Amino acid sequence: MNRFIATAAFIAASAVYFSMWWWMGLPVDLPDVPGGRFDCMSYSPYDGNTTPLDSNYSVSPDRIRADLLALKPYTGCLRTYSSRGPLTDTARIASELGFQILQGIWISPIAKENDKEIDAALKIVQENPHSIRGLIVGNEVLLRRDLSGRELAGIIRSVKDRAKVPVLYADIFEFWKRNPEVAEAVDTIAIHILPYWDDPEPFSINDVQDHVAGIVAEARAVFPGRSLMIGEIGWPSAGRTRGGAVPTLINEARFLREFTARAGELNLPYNIIEAMDQPWKRKPEGTVGGYWGIIDFNRSAKFPLTGPVSSWPNWRMAFLASIGIALLLFVGAVIRWRELSFGRWLAIAAWVNGIGSLITLQADFLAESSLYGLEWGVGITLMAVGLAMALMALPALVRGGLPVLPAPFSEVAAWLRRPKGFTPELRLGLLHCVVGVYAAITDVWLAFDPRHRDIPIALFLLPAAAMMVRWLSASRAGLGSTKGREEAWLAFIMLGLAPFTLDGLHNREAMAWAGTSVMLALPWIGAARLEFSRLLRFTLAPDQTQ
């Protein structure tokens, strides 16, 4: 009978989580890309080894050819950013495959390097005269403040004197307005429109197409009669939310498909950034930098250019993974606790299903955001810590109260110095210490240096929920909470910085992180009150405070 009740409870809870995954995977109808192809796309060769930032940057011609064959169904034009190294092979192979090329010339503050880039680009034009649509002399040089507008205009004119194709420069519109001498030097003004990176607050996906149209209209008003193109436009599929700009797969698809559907009204050539995901960009730009591609690093399409699109196209596999974890944990609970009410079994079933879903989401987050071994190591450690804390909270759902409280951090530190007798209290205290310290560090990062930082809610929500369950159960049982000074200061950091991690009224992800920080700090609120009282007494009567 008990097993029947437990099974019924598990099925009921699992049905709710199935509905959640089904909802996450629902396809959304979007406008089709006209003709199923884009005007042009940015391409940078990358094979997982050296990057364009490395002095020994190299990619085999075979890799480049395979990339371009995969891109052939999507566009007939490629924009590159340099004329040396693998980009020489790129121009040759692209020409052989019938692509038109917007050949890039990388301009930096180093004059000798610029001369080499220019000479290499002119040689490419000479060798591929029918494929080079134009030369883009510099990319966001003014934005990076590498050169002044006057210096850049001089370089552009020197290239125009030698080139037999149109000459362009590419940058965001604000720097075109500030540097009219650059606009006078080029044949075509290439404007970058990247709404995700707009400051001070990016536009949401609902308002962004009108924003794009507004920039184009302003550019035409500022530079009447001039040849214009959109040099870069796109939207990321993963990474942190900025203001109202949410980087998801479905939002990337929506942005590009809505933009191309309206591109005819703008009557401008455009270039999509970018052709393929570039994992190496995650180092300088955070996770979001690596996920602007139409196809992924393995050359698989990220979303269709026509028909409905799903943010979680593999949601069924994700649900199966989560339900498998949940079932394993639930069987363990059935073996341990035999006679429980339906309500208790339902609570346990909901809890283990939550564990399974969060671990699945954590794995997805780590796969998206982890580039180096250290990142993987920290992420896997937090996953393991969260799982252990969630399992240790299970008895609270069975008995409604917990006899075990985490040891204060001071006792954990003493045990680490002289390991002996690793009690459940010490184990729990160590787990809380790991989570608390790393959460506080994350709050500091997100408060003071947030632009390229991920918001790791997935990694902290499970331990936060486990801490809340234990804290509430202990409070109901009259067991109190940890009163250590170390815990108090972690609570001060998390509660004090939580408001500063917010990013406007439209960033729900940042709000969710602030809420997670509060959840992590609440079990230590008693310690924080005691420490605050001590500090207050010290301030008012320092001679009487020990």
C-alpha cells in the first residue's frame, strides 16, 4: 500500500515538472527569413586551438573549406576582419566556392602591422578580382580609441588611392557622428547596430526593431545621399541578460527573422554577426560573446530560418535526464522511509523532481559558460555541493524538523586545520561555507564589474532552496540557527550588495539573482543581528565592548 501511495505521489509531481519542460520547449511562430538566406555574414576561422588574438593564429584550409560549405546554404557573402594568416586562405577558398567577400583590414595603433594588413588585402583583391565586393578598412577602431578620426581617415584615403574596389569603414553610429572626417573618406558607411550592447540600457526584443529602424533613419538624416550599409547586426543566444535584452535561442531567431522580414523596408544591404558561434570570444566578452552564430561551432544549425522555433528543441531529452535523476533519488527515499502519508511522499517527490530539473539546468549552464578547466571545476563543485545539501534537507520533508544544525564556520576552520571526527554538523557547515563564500564573491563581481559576468542562478538556486528548507524546519522545531561572526559578515555582504546587482526594472534575471542572494543570507540573519548589535555597542560605547 505504501509503495502504491509513493508511486502515485511521484507520478503527480512528475506530471507538474513534465508540464514545465513542455512549456519551455513550446515552438513559437516567427516570420520567415525571405528566401531562407541572409545578405552577408561575418566569418572568422576557428578550430578550437589558436584564436585571432594569438600571434600564432592558424586554421587549416580543410577546416575553413568545411566551414564555408556548411555556410553556403545560408548566404552568398562573407565579411572578414583581417587579411593575414588564415584569412588569406579564407578569401581564396570563398572565391572558389562562389562567395562574394567584404574583405577586412585589421587596423590597430601599430603602423607597421597596418601596412602589412593593407598590402595583404590588396594582394587578395588582385588574386580574386571578381569576388571582393569591398575593403573594410578597420573595425571599431574609433570605439576602441586605437586611433583618432583624423589618423584613421588618412589610412582609409591611402587605401582608396591603391584599391580598385569600394572602401568602407565599420563602427557603431555614435562614432560616425563624432568623426565626420571618416565618413568623408569612405565610399560606403558601414554602421554596426548591436542592440544587446546598447548603453545605458538595451532595448527588449519586443521594441528592438523600431530601434533599428530609428538608427537607420537617423543615419540617413545625418549623412544624406551617402551610401550606407549595416556592417554588423545580430543578437546572442546565450549569456547574461542586460536590461531588457534577454539572450536566448528563440530571441536570437526572433530578432534575425523579424529584422530580415523588414529589411526590404530599410532598403539597405546588411551583414549578420555572425556566421558561426565563436567560443574563444567568451574569454574577452563573457559567455554571451561566444553565441552570436547562425550555426554552432560544430556546424549544426541552431534554429531554422523558416517555420516555428523552440528555445529548448531537445526538451524531451532534458526531461528524461531530470526524471531519471529524480527517480533514482525517490527510490532511495522509498527504501529509507517506508510508512509515510501521501502528503509527505508528494513533498519528497516534488523535491527530488526539483533536484533533477535543477541539475539538468546546471549542466546546461556549465556547458554554455565554462571555457577552461577552472570554470568547469568550480561549477561541478557547486553542483556537487548543492546536491549534497539538497539530499541532507530531505529529512525535513519527512519529519517536519531537523535535529542537526550546520557547525559554525569557526568550527569548520578548526576542523580543516586538524581533521578529526567529521560529524554531520561539520559536513553541513563545510557545505554552507563553500556556497556562502562563493555566493558573496559572485555578489561582489556582479555589483562592481557586471558587464561581462554571467548570472549563475542555476548553480545557486538548489543550495539556496536547501538552506531555506533546513532553516524554516529548524525554526519551527525551535532549534535556532548558526550565530557565527563569519556567517554574519557573509550575510552582510549578500544582503548589502543584492540591490547593487540589479540592472534596471526590466532585468528579471538580475532580480532573480538578488532574490537568490537573499535566500542564501536569510539562514544567517540571526548571526547578522547579533553582529550588528555588537558593532552598534562598540560604536556607542567602545570601552565596554570586549
